[in-house]
Amino acid sequence: MEFISAIIYGIIQGLTEFLPVSSSGHLALLPHILEIDDPGVLFDLSMHVGTALSILIYFFKDIKLLFVQSSHLLTDALRGKGIDHKNSWAFNMIISTITTVIFIFILKPLAFQYGRNPFSMVITLSAFGFFMFIADTFKKDTDHLYMNRIQWGKSFWIGLFQALAIFPGVSRSGSTLTVSRQLGLGREEATRFSFLLSLPIIFAGFFYKLPEIFKGDIHFDFVSLFLGIAVSFVVGLLTIHYFLKFIKKIGLLYFSIYRLILALFVYYYLV
């Protein structure tokens, strides 16, 4: 892989990971657009590690609080105590993450067989673009709902929708924002929960695929890999900063329109 291709991968990942437009869908389309060999899922996951690191930096205080709450949950469980509502954020995060992991293993064979096919991405891009628009426009009028109280059911549904993002074109942030808005979370709260929820899944996915390096089943060089990660990290930090500023104002309509336009582009040129 040429350095310019790695830089493009990093830029696209940094921009699209936090926008509800499907970073995995964009990365899967790049080999077709750039006319290069597909570097594979491991390279894509490595780009996600770059943006995950940007989340670690940007939300460091929130992540530190989650670790504290998680330790309290573990201590209370060992002592036979109930769940303290002060630790609700960590509890909801754990429920969502466990749900995501379970459904990823259920959906993985189907996603790996059909997910990176351009026609499949046309379907996922357009369908979830439509769902996103409906959820943000005709949402429940309960924007005061927060995740700082126990939300068993809502955490389950958010985790389930995050698992659907194993299909390129769905968008992890888009699917979690869509269901969060429909469940009554405000845009800012839904965005914050969505970003933090991505961390355990991204790192778990990366380490799960990491043995491919030692098997020699790779289609890229390591300089390009680290260059792409560095670029996605820097671009990711900038994207988080500005997306959080504008999400309250712009909503999800424009992203829905973009997804539909991209789906038409993929169908016309690549299917």
C-alpha cells in the first residue's frame, strides 16, 4: 500500500467514525475507488484504533469515572449489595457492551460473507439513512432522559443496534444514535454514550483479528499501517470536537441525505 493511500484511509476513518455515515462502509469502498487491493478487515480495525485513541484522550475524565464506577459495581457485587444508582453510567455501558458482543458473534458469519459487497452497502446505507431520519424527526419528546440512572431495556437495545454495525454501511454511531433518539435520549447525551460505548468493541475487535499478523495473512506494510492510525487519531480528535458542538443544531437530517446520495453513487458506479 502506498503512503498516500494510507493517509486517505486515516482521513476517511477520522472523519466518518464519529459521523453517522458508516466509517466501515467508506473504508470498504476505498479499494474500489482507489483501485487498490483490499487491505482487509484487520487494516480497517487498525484505523478504528486510531479513532478509539482520540476518544480516550478527548473523554479521559469520563473514562476515568467509568473505571471508578465499574470498580464500585464489582465491589458491591462481591459484598452482595444491590446496584447503586451513582454507578448507573458504568452499569448501562456494561449491559450494552455485553449485548453487542453476543449479537456480533451471532451476526458475524452473515456479515463477513456479504457485508463488504457493494450491493449490500447500498441497502444498509439507504435503509439506515431512512431510519435515522425517522428517529430524529419523529422521536419521543423526552430529551431530558439520561443514562445516569439504571436503564436495562434501553441499554439492551442500544447494544443490539451497535452490533448491527458489523455490516459495513450501517454506521455504529448512526445506529446507536438512531435508537437512542427513538428511546428518548437528547442528542448530546446520545452522542456521548455512543462514542464511549465504541471503545471496548473496537479494541476487542482489533485484538481478536490481531493473530492474522502472525499468520502472515496481511495485505499491507506496517509503516502504512501506523501512518494511517496516526492520521485517523488526529483527524478523529478534530471531528469529535466539532461534531459535539454542532450535533445540537444540525440533527441527523443532513447525514441521512448524505447516506442516500452515497448509496445512489455506489449503486450507479460499483454495483
